[in-house]
Amino acid sequence: MIASYQEKKDYLACLKSAGFQSENCRQFSKKYLECRMERLVCLVLIVYVNLEL
């Protein structure tokens, strides 16, 4: 399973259990966004390297 998918699932589960009050789920949101940013950076690096070849 892709890590960001699990982070997203955890965040959505937290939102549901917290009555969709996002401030109660900040730790899950932060983990999900960090994971997404890491994946984006990797993708950009792969594209850049391929363009340089």
C-alpha cells in the first residue's frame, strides 16, 4: 500500500470520528501532507533527471 494512501485513510477516519472538526486531526493532516510533499519531490527529481539524459 502506498504510504500517502494510508496517511489519507487515517486522516479521513479521524475527521469522521471528530465530527469533521479538522483542528482535532492536525497530526494526521501534517503526516499526510508531508508524505505527499516527499512523493512530489521524488517525482520532480525523476522528471528532471530524465530530461537531462
